[in-house]
Amino acid sequence: MTDLSDDQLMLEVVNHCSGAFNELVTRHVDVLHAYAFRLCGDASSADDLVQETWLKVWTHAHTYRVGQVKLRTWLHKVLHNKFVDQYRKQSKFSQAEDYAELSLEGPSSSEPELHNQRQEQVDSLVNLLVKVPQNQRAALLLVHRQGFSVDETAKILDLSNAATQSLLARGRRALRNAEIKKRARES
């Protein structure tokens, strides 16, 4: 099944082919988990969110429209909607300390100083991200971390392109303002 496209696999999933479903999970689980972790800031919550996303994919595979949207975009939309539902139920977002487990992806540097410097940059960004409203944070993560285009991000967030661009602009501005305030406190 590894030679089938995502769309072909989804057509199989509609017919409850567990092999096709397992192949899709293998292909996309890591990227979905990375996005979920950055939204939630907690590995356990991210695990739950990804599991709920895959359950929804299995039970609602028939709602995916082959050729209308990329599967990767649709999966992120499902995950994002699950996150928003969870966020609304909790009516609060995790604080910066919930991001303590965030670490750099990829192999660690052979130079400890460089690795520590990069980790400090990640920690600083995470502390700034929690100060940005949830919808702006989601847009920023989708574009700058997950690599989606503005158009794909708009589809995931159920917004127009103009609204998505506005969210991104406001999110970037909020990050800059938070960074300026942080530097002023440190001075």
C-alpha cells in the first residue's frame, strides 16, 4: 500500500480498509503530533488530540473530497477543529510552563553551546507564543512551522485568505510587541 497516493488510501479508508488507514497514520502522525504539541504545549494533551483526530478520520473518511483539498490540509483542519472544541470546553489556554517539554527537533548539535543557544531561542519563542491569542498562534504555527500556504491555512481555519493574512499580521505584530516588552523588562 505504500505506493498508493494519500487520495487513493482515503478511498480505501472509506471502505474501512485498516491497512490503508494504518499507512496514512504512518505517513502523517508525526507532523500532526508536532502541530498538536505546539498548540497544546503538553505531550499528553497532544497525544489525545491526535488520537481524536485519527478517530474522526476513520469514522468520517467519507467527508473527505478527493481532489478538492490536499489530505494533509484536511487532516490539519480536523485536528485544529478538535483543538478548538477542546479549548472552548476548557475556556482557558495552557500557560508557558506547560511548554517545558518542548525541545528542538532533529539531531542535537555536537557543540553543546550552539545547542543551548538554539534551545534558549526556542524557549523564548514559546514564551512569546503563549502571549498571542489562540487563533493568531494557530495561524502562525500553520504557516511558519507546518509549512502551509496562506490559502491552505485559510481552509484549515475556515477563514478567507484576507482574514488569514490579517490574523498572521496581527500575530506577528503581537510577537514583536511581546518581544519588545520582554527586552524592556530585561534592561
